[in-house]
Amino acid sequence: GAVVSQHPSWVICKSGTSVKIECRSLDFQATTMFWYRQFPKQSLMLMATSNEGSKATYEQGVEKDKFLINHASLTLSTLTVTSAHPEDSSFYICSARDIGRGEHYGYTFGSGTRLTVV
Amino acid sequence: AQRVTQPEKLLSVFKGAPVELKCNYSYSGSPELFWYVQYSRQRLQLLLRHISRESIKGFTADLNKGETSFHLKKPFAQEEDSAMYYCALKKGSARQLTFGSGTQLTVLP
């Protein structure tokens, strides 16, 4: 149980284009999902907290207009990297927690999306 | 602000040897602490959490509030334990996790 599906696994796009990454909770409802960015051999850095039916909460230094987050349903959050540039190339990971399993249950992570902007 | 420190970026031990991955945190309140593991080409997955005081795959971790540590230990390392290990903290009522920088564990044959 508590599976998070993330698509695509990898994507290559041209500079200036936009890319959408989907994060779905398959067997539970997630009112909150989290988007992380991971650089090679570095830790996960929280980018934003996605809230179902309301605006996302962005961490300091993360551009809201560049990383658009939409959480329109209890099982789907999307991250759109707009006008992508090579420096946006990274590994993006989403995460959610199944509250139904208990307050102290851990978080479930997607398999990540490798974005390469050329 | 809360902070999680994993001082060792790389750690190598021989199979059958004990292993300890260090994690220290800074947070003035009562934190929830987790260890996550990422095997090669796999997603991050929960290994254990301090609140449950469990042992998973032979690993244990005890929260030491005096030393603000949550070190991960296993008495006899196995080759399949080779992976990236992340310590993470959740503060109070916050929903998000703060991760340490991770420790790459390699268990040598």
C-alpha cells in the first residue's frame, strides 16, 4: 500500500519549452504532496508543498512562476517547469503521506523524474 | 530553523562488520526522526522511524535527545545493505521533512 506514481521517469526538452511532471497517489488520498529537487550526489531539497484545492507553499528561493504546481484532486499533483533552461536540469521527486495510516507513518516517494534541458 | 547533519558522505565496511551511520539534528522542539534508504536505481523508501522503535532489516536507531542524535546501527552488515541512507526530521506539526545530505554505504565482500 501507499504507492506514489510519478511520470515521466525522464524527459529531455529544448530550452524555453515547458515540461509537466505528474505525481499520483495510487491507493490513498493525499491532501498534501511535496516536491523535491535533488542534484547529483546531494540531498533532497524541498521546493514546495502542494495543497489540494489551494495554492502551493513554496520554499524560500523557489520561483513560483517558474515551477507551477497544481493539486486539483486528492490523488494528483503536477509540477510544470516553465520556460526551462539548462540550469533547471535536475532530478525531481514527489512525495506524499497516507494520513489514514497514522500520524507518524512515513512518507512515500515517487520514483523521480530526470529532467534534462538542452 | 531545523537542521539535519550526516557527517559522513561515504562509508565503507566489510561484510559482517558492524556499521553505524551518524545523524545529528538541531531543533528546539520535539522532532520526529526517520531513516530513509535509496538502493541503486530505486526510489527512496522508509527504513525506520524513531516513534515506532522498530528494527528493520537488522537496523536500529535510537533517538538521543541529550546528544541530539539518531544514529543508524546494524551489528553485521550485509552486501545488500549497500545504498544511500538519508536521515530526515519532521518538526512538530509541520508536514514536510528536512533531509540530511545522505551517506553512501558500501559493504565490501
